[in-house]
Amino acid sequence: MQNVKGFALDMFIHDGVPRRYLRETVPHSRFISNGSRESASLVGSLKCEACGAEEAFPFKCAYCGKYFCGEHRLPENHACEAYAYALPPRHYTSTNEGRTSVFPGFGGQSSSQREVVSFAIGAVLVWLVGISLLGFIPNSFAIIVNSILFVFAFLGHEYAHKVAAHHFGLWAEFRLNSFGALLTGLSIILPIKFVAPGAVMLGGYSDERTLGVVAAFGPVVNILMSAILLPFVFFPAGGYLWPAFYVSSFIAVFNLLPVAILDGKKVFDWSKVMWALLFAVSIAFLGIAWFG
């Protein structure tokens, strides 16, 4: 442990990975940009951002900069908004054992067997949710076309995150989320639809702009897909494409919500103007799909 101008820099090993966090040694003292103390007067204890417990000597997260108690000091224990910074870089050996090439030649990405299985299960769940919207369309050709578009709306969104992350030198793989997969499965039979069986996990060191750009790529794919389908939806011959247009627009809107771990929060933190533009377009498409 090393004291640095009123803070203690603690190092420890967690799950075999070196981690770090800052613990303030002078309760709630203030510092200006050059690191010197602004005021020596103590103004009392701080509350943990996670549980609200009063802490005379709180821990300051080195990644998000917020204060926490001992129980919530680790990034994974307080839903750290900068958790990606805390993850170690992934380094794979040159062997191809257990790994399968996906979309060969497209950016040089590869996927683990676990990711391929996650993609497959997620695609099936999204496909079934889309199929539940086709009860009024007896045309087998319409079912086939919409099925292909349902899967593309999901895979295109997630793989766009992966391509963008690899472009910035980050490790990225899609993982199923048990709660999200359950809600997606239940929405197959429920009138309210939910399409979020998993998410692309990132590893490595990055900044707010990079995370925002990576997050934006997924919804952009869905917005472009909706824009391409829009002209066909208004023609009688292409009206059967409405379900695919709706699903693609819904995925864009849902993921652009600026909350929690969704893409919208990262895009919003990076550029509020970009977020507002993408969200407005996606909302317009969803409104057309719902009321048009």
C-alpha cells in the first residue's frame, strides 16, 4: 500500500488478476487539479454510492471515481459504469484449439465455441419472438423472409459491436444473459415483446469515446436495416415485411435507452448529440411500425 497525497493506493489480487482502488485517508478532503489540498477542514463522512452506508474512510473507485464502503469497493460489486476499464486485456495463444472462425476475412474476428453456442441460442430465441408476430401471415414465403431478417437484426447488431471493438483493439465476445434470455423466451407467448438474450462483453483498456462508438454500432445496424425496409412496408406487396421492420426498430430503441448497461448509456455519456439523433430516428421508425 502506498500513500499518495491524502489517498492510499491499495493493490490486491482478485481472481488471479491484480486490481487497484483508492482509499481516502483524509475523510472528504478536497483537492485541486495539481493534487494539492484545497481545504484542510474535515466536512464529515461520506455515504457509499451503492448502499448509502456512512463511511469515515471510504474507498474511491479508481475507475468511476465514486466513493464506496468496503463491501462495495470492487467495480463488480457496485455495478461500476467504467467496469470495462477494470477488465484485464485478453491474450490468446496462437493455437486454434477450441476456436472456430466466424465470417472469415471480415476483420479477422474469431469466436470461441462458447460464443458460437451463445449466438445460436440467442438467434433462436429472437427468431421465435419474431415468429410470434406472424400469426396473421399465412404466407410461407413471408415467414421465411421475415425469419431471415429477424436473425439478421439480432446477429447484425451484436456482431457490429464485436467488429467495432476489435477495430479499437479490445477483446469482445457475445455472452448469453440468463435473465435476459428468460425474458426473451417468455415474450414468445406474452403480448409484450422483449428482445435482449445477451450482450457483447468487452475486455481491455479504453476511454469514454471508444466505448460510446462501440456501443453505437449495434443500434446503427438496426436503424439502417429499418431504413431499408421502410419503403417496402408501405406497398401492398411488401406489407408482409412489417414484422421484421418492427423487430429491428424495437431492438434499436430498446438498446438506446440511456440506462444501466444498455448501449444508450455509453453513447449518451460519449455524445449526447449523437445519442439524441440515433434515439430520435429509432423512435420514429418504431412509431411508424406501431401506428403506421
